[in-house]
Amino acid sequence: MLARGRPTRIAATLLTALAAPATASGGLAQEVIELPGEDRWLEADFEEVYRVGAADGEQWEEFGRIRGLGFDGAGNLYVFDSLAGRIVVVGPDGSLVREFGRLGEGPGEFQFALAMAVLADGQVVVADARHRAYLIFDEHGEYERHVRFGGDASVARVPWMWPERGGESVVVGTRLAGASYIGAPERGPGPPTRPIVRLGLAGEEVARDTIMEAWMPPRGEENERRAFEPELWVGTLPGARVAFSDSSAYEIKIAGRESGVSHILRRPFVPEPVTERMERADRDRRLSEMGRSSITRTPGGVTVTGGGSGDRWVEMIESQEFFEEVPVVRGLRTTWNGRIWVRRRGDQPHEGGPLDVLEADGRYVGSYPREATIPAAFGPAGLAAFIERDELDIEIVVVKRLPPTVN
């Protein structure tokens, strides 16, 4: 019998912030909503609306490197081509609306642009590491002003950046534990965390507003990242909220700045302990991907033959440390209307698996098989943009329309 997706609500015990990987960040009591463990399969047969970027297309749709995608409230798609230093706006029918931006050192020109966010009203925010500022363009593509990063001037790293749903701010953070980034708040006393931060762009310098201090896996003195270490996955929701996953468990936390974590969505998939056999298999896989054709391990060490990178990379792979569990969640995106798409792990520890679709209020909608692709951007009226590659390995953007139940 198919699961109906009706949540079971249980009273959560008091969950203390940052106490353990499976706990919620936030402080007071949160409601845990237990979702069904049986998958209800969905058909990933989406209607194609248009595609841009083919090698035999028009000159404006020849993209060098697609660094970001976003929709505005009118359904226009914004394609950030970082190699050409431009943003291309495509209308709902797939035609060119306008292009703006260019490489250079002047005001509004891109020096080292790393991320883009599109607000619902058509304003565009571009993070440029060399300008050390967020460049603001109006709904017509005209450069308005810049907002300084502030913070530690020695840091030159921009994390992911998402528009606040229905707001005039962007939300930033870093997926990896221990990674610093431009505009990160100063760390206070206590255990290290991965802050999820809202950036206000009204002034001359960004105004930081920490939404949540997400949990960070503890590190040793070397502070080196371990294989299978859980990443921080975040998506923005209507009502100035975020959905995030910060541990190895299948727990999607819904939070706001004022309320903290209000509730947790949980499916009964548990992290698998990492074994020595898994570690060996993962090292062998990485060596094989480097082009190493033969791998022999003896009590005295490892011998590899074949092409690929030098011995330094072999040594790095062989000395790689591992987290103690294989995380369940492998990706998270939120739709225009506030649904949550969650990629969970596949059969092998390094593989992605099915895509779950959840309602933020605690309902399981269904799952797509592992072959389904999570959209790079969600838009209004069910629009979703996917990055694909053509037969010449050139990046193209395919816009499809999703059913209302999953958007």
C-alpha cells in the first residue's frame, strides 16, 4: 500500500542547540514531524518550455561558463555567464529580453564576480570578490550602486547566495565545515558553527542578521575536511524563513530569525556507520577516477599504476580521514512557492539517490527516482531551469514547467 504522506506529529524533547549532530540549532523546544518511510513515486516527465545555449543558436545564447541562474516574478530567466562577464535575461517564451554587465574595473563592471541572486522585482545582486562588494542592478539591468562586504578584508571567498523569498535581502552561508567567506560574522566564544546569515543591502555596507547558527562537525587540530562529512544545505522559504540540513541525519529544519527552529521534518532513513571497507572502496574509486589502472595494497603500503596525476595526489587520497557516518541528505533546494526538494543518498556511499519533495508545514508529497535532476533554479508558475550539456559538451539551459504539487 502506498504511503499517504500524512505526518505524524510527536512532542519533541527539549533540543539544545549544537549538542549533537542530530539535534536542531535554535534553543527551545521544536516539534518533530515524522514523515512516512515508504516512497510514493512521482513521474519526472516535465513539459519543456524552451532551451537556450546551443552551439547552433544565436550569438547571445553562446554561454562560456554558467555561474548562476535565477527567475524574477514575471518569469524572466537570468543567466550569469561569468566567463563573458555578462547577465542574459530570457523572457518566458525563450526570447532575448536584454543583456547587461561586462568585464572591467569600473563601477558596475565585473572583476571577479562569483555569485548572483535575482530578487522577485527584477533587481540583481552580484557578489564580486575584487570589488569587495555586492553590485546592485535595477529591474532594467542598469547599475545602481554597490554595497561593501565589510568584515575581514583577508577573506576572498563568496559562498552560495539565495534571494530572500518576498524580501529585499539575500541569504548566504557556507556548505563546508570550517570554511570562511566574505562577509561572515565574527566568531564568538563557544563551539564553532556554520552561520546562516541574511544580508541587508540598503546601506553602504551590508547589514548582517544571523538567522541560525547551524551545527558544524568538530575538527581536529589540523582542521582538515573528512570524507563523508555532512555539508550544510539551505534554501529560503516565504515568510523570511529557511529550510536547512546540517547533520548526517535525515532532518530538515525550518527556522526563522525570531522563532529559531520551529519544527523538524524527519524521514526514517538513518546514517550508516563508515567501515574500513567503505574507506578502502572510496579511496580506490578516487584513484580510479584519476586514471590509475591498477591498485594494490599490502601491509607495507599501496602501489598504483597507470596514468593520471602525480604521487602527491595519491598520498593525499591515501591519507584522507573519514567522518564516522555516511550522511543521508546530499542536497536541498526550495521552490518558488516554498516546497523543499531533498536529494538523499544512493546505494553507494558516494552516490546520490532519490529526490524527495516535502511541504514546509510537514507533508511528504512524493519522490522522484535517482535519475531525476534537481533544478538549478525555480521560478513562478512552475518554471524550473536545468543545466544540461549538449553533444559537444557545451552547457545549455533547459526551462521546464513543473506540476503545481511539487512547485
